[in-house]
Amino acid sequence: MLELGLVGVGVMGLRYVKAASTDPNAHMAALCDLNAAAAKDVAASYGVPAAYDSVETMLDKTELDAVIIATPDFAHRGPACLCLEAGLDVLCEKPLSTSVEEASEVVRTVERTGRKLMVNFGNRHRLSVQRMERMVRAGALGDIRYAYMCLNEKAVKTATLPWADRTSPLWFLLSHVTDFLTWIIDQRVVRVYAANGKIGTSPDMVTTAALLTFENGATATLESTWNTPEHYPRDIDLRLALQGSKGAVDLDMGQQGLVLAEETRSGAIQWDMTEDQTDPDDWWNRSCHYFTRCLANGMTPAPDAVSGLRTTMVLAALQHSLDTEQAVDVAALFPEASELAYSAMDRA
Ligand SMILES: NC(=O)c1ccc[n+]([C@@H]2O[C@H](COP(=O)([O-])OP(=O)(O)OC[C@H]3O[C@@H](n4cnc5c(N)ncnc54)[C@H](O)[C@@H]3O)[C@@H](O)[C@H]2O)c1
């Protein structure tokens, strides 16, 4: 049984405590939060044996095998590096970091310590997304030439996020589709351009549109907003559409359907995705249990730190494009990080 620690007992931290309670490979042994009272409350409510007010104290006082980091987007590097240096494996919430320098530091720490770090882009564990991935890997679409993806949430979501003014649809939401896109297309993003539609100053009043070009010439259009109307039928509006040389696939969480056009079929088929609808926590538990199962079996869970750095580089380049209103060459903007993120791919 793996002894787990948790850093951060907010919205996602609670989900990790619950996921650990049904994990056959792990036991939540300790948790910590800068808010010591919150840490104690959660530990008492869910039977976690130890609660602390800092990562350092938790590492000092409790023997652990791995730690889950569920702090805000901008506060992942510090706890992640401390845990890696302490010889522990890490499951880090998405995105790995909002800074390319910090994400690079995490990658170097992983390399130096030889520990494992998985970035939890939980949407990879939705059954419908996994089916779509298998379909693409099996060659049903041929070479991917174009992708359209969006992830939107309701404006009210930001009211429950205490650090909403320190994130944006780009970092909070588009990080998911950027991870999915680079996972499925498996090509380097070379050039990006992004623009914001903006009403007022609140982060929930921003809509981001982005254009990405891959090294093989494939392109993608991504969109994200926290402006979905309150009475929209789904809290999460996620659409992943891919067009290839042989076929196309369009997964729409909003419509709960998937349309597939293959080379050998004249029409499109409708794919029911009720499993995601009826038990929204299932995909979440799967992502947590996948991490501990990999560790228990000596496997390296994905996406790893290098993958997390690649996603952060794309997002930071998009942020630079928003700031400068210019198209951005990703490798030219981040030469050292590009070397770190792609050296293995370049050598292959
Ligand atoms: N809220 C969501 O819907 C959602 C969904 C998917 C992923 N995530 C990701 O999960 C992460 C956490 O988000 P959240 O919504 O749970 O945030 P949250 O604000 O609810 O919780 C974060 C917790 O971390 C604690 N914390 C901050 N710095 C700390 C430190 N150095 N040491 C110990 N504790 C610290 C805070 O006190 C707080 O209790 C983010 O990276 C976010 O992008 C959130």
C-alpha cells in the first residue's frame, strides 16, 4: 500500500481525499494546507491520520511514498520540488506551472532525483476521450490535419475560485485542451497566435481564441470562456473535433454525442456518452487510481513533467501573443526550455 500525502485541501484536494478512500493501492496518510484549520477539519472529517500547516512539516513528520499537489495554478513548483527532493513521487494538478522557468525547474528536479511526476490532466481519463484517443491511434482518421477544440464554463464558476484574479480561461481551461491536443497529435507546436474578447476587467468576462501551427503543418483553433450563460444545460462545455486525411471525429460533451466519419463509412454515427453524464466523478477517480496503479507496478504515469513543460510552453507563448498582439514562434521565445522539452524527441 502506498502512503500518500496531500498538499492543499480546497475543491480539488477534497476530491483527492475521496478518491484515495476507494483506491486499492493507496492510503491517504497525511495532508497539509497553509490554512491549518481547514487541514484539521478535512483530516477529521475523512479519517486522515495527520494534518499539518506546511509541506515541510508534513515531509518531516510522516513517512510517505508519494504526494499529491492540489494548490492553485501558480503554486505548484514549490511543493512539487520539495517532495521530489525528499525522494517522493508526485501527482501535480494541472497545469504543471504558469511559468516556463518554473516548469523547467520541475523537469530538472525530476531528472536529478529520478522520481516520477505526473501532471493530472484528468479529462484524459473520461471514457469517451479515451475511446477517441484509441480510435485516432488505430489510424481511423489518417494523418490529423486540423483540430477545433473548446472548453467553456459558466461565469459563476469564478465566484467559487478564491484566486480567480490570478488565472484566466487560458491557464485554467485551455490548459486541458492544449494537453489533449499535444497528446493526440504528438507533434511540436511551432507557432501560436491568440486574441482575447473582453468585457470589463473580471477574468470571467474574458473569451480567448487561439490558433496553433504544428511542425508538420497541422493547425488547431482553440476557444475558451467563462461566459457560458447560467442556464446552459451543462456546467462544462467541452468539444474536441479532429479532421484527418481519412476521417473526422467530433466529441461534444454539451450534446453528449460523438460523430465519426471514417473512410469506409458513408455516414456519420452517433455515440452515446451517458457513462460520463451519469457518474461525473468516475473519470476523476480513474485518473487518481491510474497514478497509484502505475507506481505500484513500477510504471511511469503520463503525462510526465516533460509533457507538462511542453503544455506550459504553448500556454505561455499564447499568453505572450495576447500581451503583444503578435504571432509567436514558440522555440524562439523559449530556446532553453525547448531544448529541455524536446531533446529526447530530437535525438530519436
Ligand atoms: N476547481 C476546479 O474546478 C478545478 C478543476 C480541475 C483542476 N483544478 C486545479 O486544481 C488545483 C487546485 O485548485 P482548487 O480549485 O482546488 O483551489 P482551492 O483554492 O480550492 O484550493 C487550494 C488550496 O491550496 C492551499 N495552498 C496554497 N498554497 C499552499 C502551499 N504552499 N502549501 C499548502 N497549501 C497551500 C490553499 O490554502 C487552498 O486551501 C489548481 O491547479 C486548479 O487548476 C481545479
